[in-house]
Amino acid sequence: AEVAKVVETQSYLENQLELIETHQQE
């Protein structure tokens, strides 16, 4: 369960970084 939680957190953070980078490019 803990491992799955970590994976979900990493995926969430990666998605947030992608959104930030997209906004910065604009």
C-alpha cells in the first residue's frame, strides 16, 4: 500500500511539474 502511495505521489508531482513548465513556456 505504501509503495502504491509513493508512486501516486510521484506521478502527481510529475504532472504538476509538466503543467508548470507548460505555463512558463507560454
